[in-house]
Amino acid sequence: MNPAIRTPLIFAAFAALSAGTVANAQTPAVTTPAAKPAKPAVAPVVTVEGERPTNRIDRQVYDVKSDAATTNNSAADALSNVPSVTVDPDGTVSLRGSTNVQILVDGKPSAMLQGDSRGAALNAMPSQDIESIEVINNPGAQFGNEGGGGPILNLVMRRNRTPGGLGVLNANVGPDGRANTALSGSYQQGKLGFQGGLHFRRDGRNSEGESTRERTDPRSGLLTSSSQRSESTGLNNSAGFNAGLTYNLDAKTVLGAQASLMRRDNDQRTMDHYTSTSNGLAPPLDYQRSAQRGGDSANASWGVRLERKGSVPGETFKMDLRVSSSDNSADSAFRNTYATSSLPERRSRQNNVTGSKVADFTGDYERPVDKGIVKLGYKLSDMQNSFGTLYAETDPASGMERFVAARSNEFRVDETNLALYGSYQRRLNERWGVLGGLRVEHTAVDVHQLTSAIEASNSYTNYIPSMYVSYKASEDGNLRLSYSHRIRRPNGNDLNPYVVYRDELNVSAGNPMLRPSQSDSLELGYETRFGIVETSLRGYLRKERDSISERSYFISDTVLLTTRDNAGESRAGGVEFSLSGKLSPTLSFNTSGNLARAEQRSFDSTGAALVRQSSSLSGRARVSYQPTPKDQLQFSVNAQGKTLTGQGFREPSATANLSLRHALTPRLNLVMNVTDLFDSNKISTVIDTPLLREISERRVDGRLLYVGLSYRFGGVTGGADRQPGARREGRPRPPGAGEGRGERGPEQGGE
């Protein structure tokens, strides 16, 4: 078998890219900044760590500190508790059923959250370091399209501005050697402020999978079936630190710097058993493959920033430089043993190296003008992605290892983006507010296929207008209308045409002919309060053209190639709702759901039009019970509905978690967490085309019990009300505010 794509096809593809395929497909895009209401609607949530409004005009803000499991959870766990956000066991994030999601850190892109390494990074990052999570379904003009062009999940990291020092130390142990610990603290005195943290995590999920595949030969009509059973075991270690420093140069100027480093190993053992039946054209196959994987990942970042207040009240200028990198290596040793043929045992080795570097330099200026606010800004970013694969086989006769050129390659993509934006926000009267903006982006892409010495480049400019409208219907009721047009550019690995070997039945490759996908999103939302219950209701419509999705087809009688393709057009719409509040002084609840309808239009291999539709209901519910001032019990359920994929769908799934917190002293808490209480965690997918039907299911060891301690030092004390989610004395919190609604007024700025 030789799965390599022929060189002439590569030259043709890159020639098309050089000729402007991407540029011709690119059309102006629209993003949306935040219009602001007439006045603040709800008091901010107040916790020990600080205070923050729970909503803003262009986004919903969710306070993750109110979760009793925060001291044990990862960033992936924190995201999975956000309404309409789903994170599967691999760390794949989706919002309203779409995986086209940007994840930012403090509003900036990070290399570790780009590409295939994102899931592992989210599973290693402690949720304790996160202050809140912002969901921005229709991003504004201040947000670019690099790193994906869909909605944004912004991880807002913790910052303490309270004078003095405080810190938290957490330690948890689980079954089979699993454990995690994290130390975070801050110190603020006079002009100088410091905060930082250390963390270590040993974790992992064993899994078992089964896949059955049926292929219809297009020439003879004969049917071939195959199956695969797999087992995977292994725990990974991750450790890291982060540190931030702020200095008040004078009454108007603040300087800041930050740095972080995280390392993670990648040890895993797998066993796969493959079988296939004969259709008379290909011999039957029965073989077993064992694999031992090792490797590591290093993620680093540093940044500096300047904030200065102007002479006019409300006038500010911010300048920020962030540089981050992510380097990943994986070594896999394979051994194939054949049961139904005279083939000798085969041994092979594959080394994969990927790297990503992001430099992001931004400036933002804001000034009140007349009855409105003017915002101007710039952004210069450079993103570099590299991919390398080296494959070697051991000769059965001589025992010598030989390099296999057809399965080895090196590829690099460089993307530079220069953007300018401006917006004007005005309050028309006590009820109506509008905001309009324009973003201009110039993008240059350079592609280097180093193995074949092929290079291509392209550049284009986009003009991106945006608009928000808000209406204050009552003292507690706010109505918002927003629209955005977004662009999703293919990432580096999506464009690499060389084939990557997975096993003797599966290979994968990118597609240099991919065009950027373009989406239009419209949303109308209303938020209000009924007594002790806070509610929100949002209706949305999304239409995407040239959707980038996976496509699988056979390149031989037995080998399936999975690649990326522009799958046509997709549409999605639905209603998203949430309710939260306190039923009694000791019992609170939060529930949310998304009733969605999706449609995909594409074409099969013969050119015939295909239309697939799906309806789904996703939701989550969380109940917190505090029987005594020292005890807190929390139960949550997350359910994901049916989701369409490129050639099929993903089955519904559900998980439940249980957490218990007991205050041993005013500073020391005992914490117990049970993840996936009913052991229902699984991933089930179906591919259904005229020539291919595949059903896959993978179950993960999700039910795990963790027991740990959380100790708070420094700062203030006072018993159970010093636990996460509790309020300070004399600072009331509205019912349900931990997941509530609040809102910023126009005078509070945009970001």
C-alpha cells in the first residue's frame, strides 16, 4: 500500500493557492462589538477573590468560582459547566453544536490553545486560575478572525487588587495514582502588585473502543466489512507556573508583565485488533497492532502591557504585547502481528513534531465624545505553524531500520495579520443604545512544503462592519439584537496535502484547496428577573458557506482517507434559555438548555445534492444545597443532543457529577468530587454515505473519585462564607447571581 498523494497533484494544488484561490473566496466579514444599555441593571457578583458583573452588553459572563469542584477541576471541566458549551473526553470544545470556536486568554490568542494541542492543554490547566468565562457568540470589531472565525470563549484569569497578601493551596488524590495540586497567591502593597501560581496534575482516562465499517465497491457493488477493537491506557503528568507583576508608575499609568510555562508528557499504550472480510477483490485481513507512545509538550508565554488614563474622565489608552509558543513531540513504536496471512511480524516507528508561535501586539484607545464613546485600536499579529512527520520501518530479514519517504514530510505555514478598528457608541435616550464599528484586516499567508521544496503565498484585505442595538424594557429587563459576519480560515494542518499514516486501514491528510468558510449570525436576546429567579431567552440563526468539515473516502480497497473539505452550506437556529436563583436560603439552582435545528447541504461523489437535518435538545442543570454553614453539596447533569458532522452525526450523550465541600476550619476545607457518577461517558459517531457506513463508539473511564484539601491563607477569614461563591459581609449578592445576569453601563467601557 502506498497512500502518498502524487507530486503532480501537490504542484497543482499549490499553484491554485498561489493564483489566489483563497483570496477569491474571501469576502468582507462582519464582527460585532458591544453596545451598552442605558444604565446598569444588576449589582455585581462579589466573591472573596474579587467582584465582576455577571454580564456585559456583548457577552455573557459566568463566574466559575461558585462551582464547589473548582479546586479539583481543569479548565476543560470549567468550560463544560458553561451553558451551551460541551467538552468531550478528548478536550474538543463545541458551542451550540459547532466546534468552530475560538478560545482566548484575557482576550488574546495563545499558541497552546491552537490546533490539535488545544484539548490536552485545557485538560492540564487548573480551573482555579480562572476568574470567569466569557461567551461571545457575536464578536465585536475589537476581535479578529485569526485562529478561527467563530464565536469566542474568553478565559479571564484571576487578578487580585485587594491590599495585602492571600493565597490558596489545593491538593487532591484519585484512584490508580491520579493526583493534582495547585498553589496560587497574590500580594498587593502600595504601587506594586504580584500574583502567580504553581500546579501539578497526574491524570488520564483509559478507554475502550469499537468500530464497524461497511464499504460498497462503486464498480462491482460488492460489500466489504471491517471492524476495529481498541484499548488505550496511560496517565500523563503536567506541571507549570504563571506569574504576573503590576506597577503603578503614577496616578494615571500602570505597567504590567506576565509569564507562564507548562510542560506535559504523553505516555500511552494501545492495543488494536483489525479484521476485514473478503469481497473477492481483496484478501481478508486479521491483525493485531500494539503501540507504545511517548513524548512531551512545552507551552510558554510572556507579555508586557501599559495602561494610561487621559486628561478627560473615561479616556484610556492600553498597549499590550503577548508572545506564546507551543511545541509538541510524539514518538510511537508499532508492532503488527498477522493471523490470516503469511506476512511476517512488522515493526515501525513514527515521530511527529508540531510547533506553534503567536506574537500579538495591540493598542486600544477610548475617549468619551459628546454623548457617546469613541474607541480606536490596532492589532499586529504573526502566527507560525510547523508540522513534521518521520516514518521508519524495520526490515524483517535484516533487522535494519529504513526511512519511508512516502510517509514522511515537513510543512510550515506563516500567517501575518494587520488590523485597524474603530467604533462609536451612543445612548439615544434612557432606553435605546446603539454601537457601530468597522474593522479592516489585511492578511498574508505563506505556505512552505519543505519536503517537496514548494512554496506559495497569498494576501487579501477584509472590511468588517459591526452593529449592536440594545433596549432597556424595564428596570430588570434588557433586550439586545446583534449581528456578525465571521470568517474561518483553514489552519496550517488543514492545508498540508501529505498523507499521515494512522494504521493499515486509516490515513489522514490536509487539503491545500480549502477555501475560508464564511458565516452570518443573528441573535435576539431578552434577560429579566422574576422575583428570586433570573432568566434569559435568546433566539439565534446562523448560516455558513463553504463549511470546513471532515470527509472520508477510500483510496484503495481497504484504506480510508480522512481529509478536510468545503462541505457546502450549513444552517442552524434555535432557542437558548437559562434560569437561576435561590429556592431557599440553603438551596439554589441553575439550569440552561438549547433547542436547536441544524441543516447541512452538500454534494456526494457523483455530484448529487445531499441534504441532512437534525433536531436536538441539549441542557445542563446544577443544584447546590447548604444544609449547614460548614457544608455544601452540589449535583450537576450535562446532556449533549445529536450533532451533525461532515458525513454523519454524533449521538447524544450525558454525564453527571457530584461534589461535597466541608469546612474543617475557617481556612481549611475538605473536598470530595465524583466525576461521571453513572459512568455514562462515551463518544458515539456515525458516518453514513452511499458508499460508506461506519459506526464508532468509545467509552472512557469517567467515573473517578477525588478527595482533597483546600487551604486559604492570608486575606480575611470568617467561616463558611469564605468558601468560593460566598459573599463578603455587608456586600449583598442578588439571588442566583453566581450564574446571573448583571450588565455594564455605557460609562464602564467596552472590554
